[in-house]
Amino acid sequence: MRLVVDLNRCQGYAQCAFLAPDVFAMHGEESLLYNPHAEEAQREQVLRAATACPVQAILVEDTDEAPATMGEGLSGVR
Amino acid sequence: MSGDGALERLRREGRIVIVGASLAGLRAAETLRKEGFTGSLTLIGDEPHEPYDRPPLSKQVLLGHASADRTELPRRHGLDAQWRLGVAAAGLDMAAGRVRLDDGDEVEYDRLLITTGVRARPWPHPAEAELDGVFVLRTRDDAARLQRRLAASPRRVLVIGAGFTGSEIASACRERGLPVTVAERGAAPLVGALGGVIGQVAAELQRAHGVDLRCGIMVTGLEGDSAGRLRRAHLSDGTSIDTDVAVVSLGATRNTEWLAGSGLGAGPRGIACDAGCRAFDVRGIVTDDIFVAGDVARSPHALFGYQFLSLEHWGNAVAQAATAAHNMISSSSERRPHLWVPAFWSSQFGVNIKSVGVPSLGEEVIVAQGSLADHRFTGVYGYQGRVIAAVSFDQTKWLEFYQRQIESGAPFPPEYSSVDRRTEGLRPVPADFPDPSLPTHGPTVTVSGYSPTDQRITFTPGRG
Ligand SMILES: Cc1cc2nc3c(=O)[nH]c(=O)nc-3n(C[C@H](O)[C@H](O)[C@H](O)COP(=O)(O)OP(=O)(O)OC[C@H]3O[C@@H](n4cnc5c(N)ncnc54)[C@H](O)[C@@H]3O)c2cc1C
């Protein structure tokens, strides 16, 4: 699953690193490093982290709209 | 037909084309659909990939915590868009409302959004740039190549240019245990973006993490072996460095060449647009159907005397894309200005660096909280007696306060006594930006005056 964190917004509360440690990790005092492509098995933890984020900085792919993979260089409608 | 009727028809069945399928292009497309645009939507992107996020490429990806080909941006809405990926826009016919593609196809539009961004400035000597071991970092393909090479444990990595990207690359290499030399023409890393006072802290950070940092130095030549592999770099002080990897981090070039001769106000400094993201033509007249957003745009900002600003910032691309998209399908009274206060972050050597406002306008800087020596502080920049910007090293919590100060034009130096103010914070000192007539690759914010059709370019690559 895809995700992105708005790091301008992030205040380093580290709730996400606590709730989904396989995806989010603090690096130093207040830098957040995360994996923008989390394993499907992590979905529940990631959604929990996104909900818990005090500044709502975590954006997760909308499950219903997960785009079909598209061949490279192709045109397509989606 | 009344103006309102035309707008309704545009929203219902108009044709919107977005050139540049990355962060700004994707976010604009999402906003268009969210705001009820039901016409045809086409995204044209020269990269063969769907929109992906770039900031991880110099951080998580180089550290091996994420994969270069898995940073695609999440989608929030079904876009029902026509994607033309792996094909570049090659020309624009403004009168006919048509974009020409480099495969010969043409796409007609009622509204056009240009989000073609920037590309990495290549090493200026083409034969040297071709050497095996010479890299730039802008795309996911660049990142995949570089990360593969770093994983093969090179003897040394030379980073040419200590702006944000170069510094982040150096940080990732040190964290991987690789020997790193950083060559920077200016007096310190980040000097173009944050000035010499804060640049000194960045220099200390690099050295404390084992970077062989050389400032006031230019790389004058890259030398290959008989097999075309990089083996040595020559420096302006007459010394040389044995290295098998060089990462050229000399800033970016705007992707506007495809607009040459189109009549649009586009050039090496970007595409000028008004505060509502409408592009100017070369005569300085604003167009009604062509909009711009993201790294390629230069737009006037009310907080900074309406000078044109170019912002190579993630947050700017997001905010400006949303505004542009809204304005594309709104009547003039419903349009909004792009009033976003510039902000960015960088993560390097374990420190979270964040900024709001336009530091490079700053004449003076004061350490309002914390201490430079601790590498944990908030620096506040002043310009003509006003707070114009702030930067924090591991003190993100104070930035929002200073954002409000910038927005309200609060006086500088700050009159209040702040929490954790130390003696060094009692008096402002010159911010020590390099002479603006001496171009640097460093600033990711460029203030470029009042003329919408200014075509001058100031950068001259660092050759000795
Ligand atoms: C390594 C790296 C690290 C970064 N880290 C940070 C950070 O920590 N914080 C921060 O605030 N910002 C950071 N940024 C900057 C941020 O990624 C950019 O501001 C953002 O990507 C801008 O988005 P954009 O859509 O305007 O332009 P871009 O992302 O540059 O996208 C433009 C797209 O248009 C395509 N294109 C160009 N010409 C044509 C054409 N003629 N036809 C079709 N397509 C075309 C390009 O190939 C590209 O895909 C970083 C950037 C990089 C490269």
C-alpha cells in the first residue's frame, strides 16, 4: 500500500513509529523516515497510525481506488 | 452564451490537459475531480512511471530503507484520466489550444496546466559526465542507479555541491559507512539557502559525521580510466581525489525548452504566472486558459513585496497545484491567490532541518531559541525590520509561531522574550548570504524581481 507523509506538517510526535514500527521510524531526535510502500500485511497498523497522527500528516492510498498496475510507457485510462 | 454557461460547460464536458505527471500534476488532477470537473482529463508525462515522490530518493532510498521504484504517490480519488506516460510534450500552439507530443500526436485543450518541474543540472563537461560512476539525482531511475552503486561499496564518494540534495546524499553515504568528500564552492554547506551563520552549523554537522568537507573549492575536472570509469577528480586548489563515484548536485534547470517560441512567458527561470497561477505570455499579458504550478512556476507573493518567487519545495507543489486546479474551473470572483508561506524540510546527519518564509531575503539572523553549538536551535531572519523567515534544527515545534510572525509582518528583531533564549540570541548578526550577483546552486528559493517576462539566467556552472 502506498503512503506519503507531509513532513512540513509532521511535528515528530512519533505516534506512528509506535503504532506501525515496521513502516515508520524516528531517525535522530525528530526526523521521521518511513517506507512509502508498506507491505499489505501492515495495512491495519498504518491506518491506525494515520488516524492517530496528531497533525494528520499521513496520507494513505484510498483502498477502493487502488490503481491497476499499468505497463511502462503505455497510455491508459484510470 | 453567458459567461456562466460557458463555465458550466467547461466543468461538465471541457478538456483539461496537464503536462508533467508528477507531484503537482497528480494533485491538480485530484483537485479537479474533487471539485466536480467531469470533462476529459489528460496527463502527459515524459517519465515512463506514474507519479512518484522524490524526497525519499535522497533519504530512505539511499539508506536502503525503501526501494527506488516503490515511492509512487498514493491516490485519493479515482481520476478517470487519460494517461500519456513516456511521451514528452514537444510544443504548444496557444492560438489553436493544442499541445504537440514528441511522438507526433497532438492533444487539444480548453484549459492547460503546466507542471513540468525541473531536472538535475548535469556536469557541464559532457564527456566527463558520461564516465561510469558520475551520477545526478532527480528521478527514481537516478536513485536506483546510485543506490546500486553505493551498495557495491565504492572506495569513496565525491559529492559536488552541498545544497540540500548534496548534503542529504553525503549523510546517507556516511550512514552506510562510505568515505565521503564534499566539494562546495561556497563558504559552507547550505549557504545559498540558509546563509553563512547557519551554514557553519551545517559544516560542523558534516565534519562531526566524518565527511571530508572542502569549502571554497571547485571541482575542475573528472578523470576516467581507459575503460571509461571515473577514477579521480581534480580540484581548484591543485589537489586531486581518488574516487570512483561522483554525485553532481549543482541544482536544477527548469523544464521549459519545449515552450520555446510558443509565445508563453517561459524561460530558464521558469514560467511566470500571476498569484492565481495563470501563465503570462511573453508580452506580460496574463493568459486565461494556461495555468502553472510547482517547481517550474514563478509567481508573485504578497508577503514578499509581490516579487516573483520560484520555490523548489514539495509543499509548494502541493499547495499551488490545488490552487491552480481550483482556479482553472472557477469564475474570476471565485478564484483564489496562491498565498502559501514557503516551507520545506530536510533530514540530514540525524537532524531535522525545517524552514518557513524566505531565508535568502534575510539581512540578519538571530538565534531566538536554543544554541548553534548544540545544533539545536531556531534562527529567525529579518528583512527591513520585519520577520521574513525562520529555520529550525531539531526544533520544529517553534516554526508555526514564526510562520504567524511572518504572515503578520511582525517586527525584527523580535521584541518578546522567548523560551530558551540564550545569550547568543540577544543580538542579531548579519545572515551572511553570498553576494546575490555570485550565483550559487544552493537556494531552492529564488527571488527573481518584478518582471513577468524576465528571461535572464544567472547560474554559471562551477568550472575552474
Ligand atoms: C532527491 C530529491 C529530494 C527532495 N527532497 C525534498 C525535501 O526534503 N523537502 C522538500 O520540500 N522538497 C524536496 N524535494 C523537492 C520536491 O520533490 C519537488 O519540489 C517536487 O517534486 C516538485 O513537483 P513538481 O510536480 O512541480 O515537479 P517535478 O517533480 O519535477 O515533476 C515534473 C515532471 O514533469 C516531467 N516533464 C518535464 N518536461 C516534460 C515535457 N516536456 N513533457 C512531459 N513531461 C515533462 C518531468 O519528467 C517530471 O516527471 C526533493 C527533490 C529531489 C529530487
